[in-house]
Amino acid sequence: MPIPDFQSIMLPLLKLAADEKEHSVHEAIDRVSKVFSLSREEMNKLLPSGSEPQIDNRTRWARFYLGKAGLLESARRGYFKITARGREVLSSSVSELPERAKHQ
């Protein structure tokens, strides 16, 4: 399976936060890797720059854009949690996030 783009990671990441607890970015990367059934090789595939694994980078970008859209917020350094708006979006039984949330 190809490594998912950050837009594909956004909904699983929001669902992870649905329990209203604080979650670390490292926990999110692990969960996303499992949701998309990534192999160890895929999880270790680096960006062209060699600076970090692609899945780590894409999960961080998904978290960033969910924050910009007001669906997640920083709880403390390296941790995030769902916002009231994020809960509203999930309660609407979405199968994917609106395009607007992906590009804010």
C-alpha cells in the first residue's frame, strides 16, 4: 500500500482524538500506521531529504491542518486534543472531511 497523503490521514487522526483525551503526535503516527496497515518498510521510508519518515511528516501536516481548521487544538507541546468544532464534524457521520477543512 502506498503511504497515504496528509489529506487521507486527517479523518483517522480526528477519530483518534474523538475520545477527548490528549494524544501525542508519536501515538498518532503509530495509530495512523496501523489504520493504513503500513509495513515496517513503509513506516521507515524517508522523505527525499532524508530528514524524517514520510508517514511522520504527513501525520504532522494532517495534525497542523486540522488545527488550522479548528478541529484539533494543542494541549501542550507535542500533544493535541479535539475541539468542540471537531466533535461537531465527527457527530455529522462524515466519511471524509470537507475540502474546506483540508485547505485552511
